[in-house]
Amino acid sequence: MYINKNFSLFQILKFSGTHIVWLTVYAIAVTVLIEFFHFEWLHIPWLPLSVIGTAVAFYVGFKNNSAYDRLWEARKIWGAIINSSRMWGANVKAYIGNQFTDQEYSSGELHAIHKKMMYRHIAWLYTLRSQLLIPTSWEHISQSKHIARKTEKRRESFGFNLGENTDIERQLKEFLPANEVTRLSNYKNTATQIIDQQSQDLKKLRALHLIDDFRHMELQKLLNDFYTHQGKCERIKKFPLPRQYGSMSFVFVGIFIFLLPIGMVSAFHDISVYGPWVSIPFTVLIGWVYLMMELVGDYSENPFEGLGNDIPMLALTRVIEIDLKEMLGEEELPAPVAAVNGVLI
């Protein structure tokens, strides 16, 4: 997630500079063909071109609205995960105790139970994040070598090291009992099985009368909420923006940019003898605007792919980890995740 108020000129040029170069070269080439080689048959009236441009703008606008909806829904889901996680920590501390037991458990034993349940939840958070970062076939990292290489460089510049940050087994060792790490990490959907393990532990706590039926049901409801949040994230991750919108808008923008310099030369031709050459910067500017509209939507439609527009899952997970550890009374807390090059991951 970008956290600076505005993009700098350097950032804009770094992202789109190559597009400005080829747009300029293309605009000059078309102008040279028409003016020096007399390709007058290439002239296109401005009216039909403006109609195409308007239609493309509406289509790209619809795509961008849909991409933003996916991004904002993902952020709302993670906001709900934060709220439910805090409720989980508070309820585990408040509900699991000696109130209904015949056998008195020591404060140390109760603290160990609280810690086990909260730490396992932290393991679920890191595991869910890792699973959501697994690439899909429609994300940029899975495209051609050129796009994949550029995507990898962008990830590195933002501080992503997916080799470290998606190693589920390494993360589980820090927060799970040793006897659970290997078993849970070998499941196809480890996050799902972690919540199931929480549910099984609640069942054991009920049998030991450390919670009553009401408290058991309330804690189980929170686990059900976590399943709901996880399912919503997986829906966004595993179902792309429909490709008839995601891909065809790129095609339509390409057609418009292909025709644009021909129409611009025609429109500027009657202004003056230098009119066709004056059209070049306007062609580049208009083409760049349409291209950037397309790219903004393209890089916003997948909020869990490990790029600068993503939901800052690591930062949000760290916030929850700190909150739960403070509930346990721990003093050695991890530092909040800091932004790297203006991006919070």
C-alpha cells in the first residue's frame, strides 16, 4: 500500500517512462510517414476517433471501478480480521478460567492455555497471508519473462522477499507447539486446519469445564467468523476480475493508441505548416493518459499479489500480533512493520 500523499515525478517516470518513449517514437514515425512519404490515405477524421476514445474511456472506467471494488473489499475484510482477532484475544482471556471447574488450575497453567490459543491464532494470520501471496496464473508474476522480471524488481524495491515471507513451516515453528508444526504444515490448506485445531481445543476445554456451554459457543462463533473472513479473501484471490473486462480493455486502449497519431496529424494538419509536428506531444500526452488509466486498473485488480497497491497484510498481521502479545502481558514485542520506499507491505 502506497502511503505517501502523492507520487513523485521520479516514481511516475519509473513506472511509465518506457511507455512515454515508445509512444513518442510511434507518434514521430506516423508523422514522418504522412508528411515525408505522403501516406495521405492514412488520414482519419477526428470525429470517429473521438467516438472510439469516448467508448474506450467508459469501458476502462468500468474496469477501474471494478478493480477498486475488489481492492476496497479486501481491505474491509482485513479490517474485520483485526476486529475479530482482538475479540478472540479478549474473550480467550476472559472466558477460559476456573469459574466452572472442580479442579483449580494455577494462574501459570491458565496463562499457558491463553498463550497457546492466541499464538495459534497468530500462526493462522501469517499462514493466511502466505497462502494469499501464492501466485495465480493471471497475476503479473506469472506473465511473460519481461513482465515477471519487472514485477520481481518492484517487489524487491518494496522490501518483499517472498521466499522468506511465505515459508509457512518456518512461521509455524514460532507460534505453534512442536507436535503440531509438521502435521499442520503438510495440509493443502494449512490456515483452514489451524482454525479446526482451535475448535478441537475448545472442545477439550469444555470437557475440562474450563468454559461452559455459552462461552464455548461464543468462542466457536469467533472461529466461524475467521472461516468467513478467510473464505472472502480466497474468493478474491482465486476468482479474477472477469477477463472479458480485464483483457479487452487493454485491447481497446491499444486500438485507440494505434489510431490516435493518425487522427491527430489529420486534425493538426490545417492549423499551420508545422501543425503535424505540433501534434506529436499531444499524441504522446493523450496516449499516456489512456495507458495509465488502463495500468491503474490492471495493477489494482489483484490486491494479494505482492505489489505496491496491495493490502498491507504483513503490517496488519504485525499489529494483531502486538495486540495479542500485550494482552498476554509480554514485554518483548516485535516492531511495527515500516514502509519501504513509500510502500507498506
